[in-house]
Amino acid sequence: MTVHRGWQGRYFEDFAVGDVFEHPLGRTVTETDNIWFTLLTQNTAPVHFDREYAKKTEFGKPLVDSTFTVALVTGQSVTDVSQNVFANLAWDRITLPAPVFEGDTIHSRSTVLSVRESQSRPTLGIVTVKTEGYNQRAEVVCAFERTVMVYRRGHGPNAEPMPAPPLPPEATQD
């Protein structure tokens, strides 16, 4: 029997300009997601939570809060881009070229734009990616550039993995 350590994310050394990461998890946006996020962030635009108001717009239905879309697409990229992040440094050039509606399923991908060593922190590197979120019709609904400071391999909180408890005897028997 072989025990495999779970995915630990990429480190600075794992990034190269031009790499494209198709992030593995999509997410269908629900009415609850939209209403809760809108209200939690104190967004008072009724197009996000008032169906009667939204019916009178050109869309005829509620729009998903655009900051939820940015947060969702960012979150989808974490497993490949920033699992080993020290800090997010910037979100730039955010665009929302198509609306997101409740019931849309969003996927995302990131392309590495630049990679450089940190000048002030030798255990870190700086990576910039362009991330795009797209719906089930392959329409880009969100795009941005994000710059992150990422740990180098062998540094950071996961440098020394926590020991796992021993497997029970029945798990190791043939």
C-alpha cells in the first residue's frame, strides 16, 4: 500500500510564463449566494435581490453581484495559483464583459504573465496571472490580473508537513 500526500499547491518554482491552468472546480451560482453576498457586503442595488425591480430592467431578472463573481473566480484559482500564497499584492484590469445570472455555472482558468524573485524576501517570489471566469456558454464573464507573493519550495507554513496519525492495522492488511 502507498500513502499519497494530498495536493499542496504550487510553489514559486512551479510557475513559468505562458503556463495555463484550467482550474478544476466549477460552481453553479444560486439565488442564496447572490442575495447573501449582496446583503453581507451592504450593496443596496435592488437589481441583485428584488425580483420585481429586476423584471423592469433590460435583463428581466436579478443580476449576480459583480463582486461575488470576482470573489468566486479568484477562489476557483486558489488551488493552482495561490494555495501557497504569502500575500495578494494586487488585482488589476478587472473587467466584467458579460452578466452572470442565478443558475449560471462558472469555471475559470489562469495564464501566467510574469514570474520574478522577490527583491526583499528571499523565501518568496512574485507571480502575476491573468484569470478569466466563463459561464456554461463559454462566455467570459470576468477577467483580471492578479499579483501574488508565493512561498518558495521548502519555505512557509507547509515546509514541514504535519505527521499523520498511524493507519489502523486493518487498513494495512491485504
